[in-house]
Amino acid sequence: MSGCPPMSFDGLTPEKYETLLKTAQAQGLNITGTTGNTTYQGLDFTWNYDQAAESLTIHCTEKPFFVPCSMIESKIRDVIG
């Protein structure tokens, strides 16, 4: 197994970040707080939200070889909007 390059998102206000957390949780992701890690359907993720900079970094650190990074990135971008 291997991971994907980290993804960064700028301009994410605290209100937008809270909405993102609720959306992710509704889809089954165990994401709370501004930093952490979680596993979802065989994928391992870390995230870090910098409220002052309004910036979020998400990193898929482990994934099955048959799941392309492009698919993971697309799904994340769909959730973030």
C-alpha cells in the first residue's frame, strides 16, 4: 500500500470548515477537530486545518494499490465543494 500527495485548500473560513466536518461525518468519516487521522474504507487520512490561515491540508497516507489517487482527490473535492 502507498499514499497520495497531500492536498491543500485555501479560503476555508471556520464556518465553511464546520460545514465540511458535518458533511464528512454524515458520509461516515470520523473527522473532528482541526487535526487528526482517520481510516475510512481501507484508506488512511490525516488532516490539519489552520484557522488563522483558513487553510486545510488533507493527506491520504495509505490506500490499496487498485484505488487511484485521482479518484480519492475527486471525492475529496466533491465534499469540499
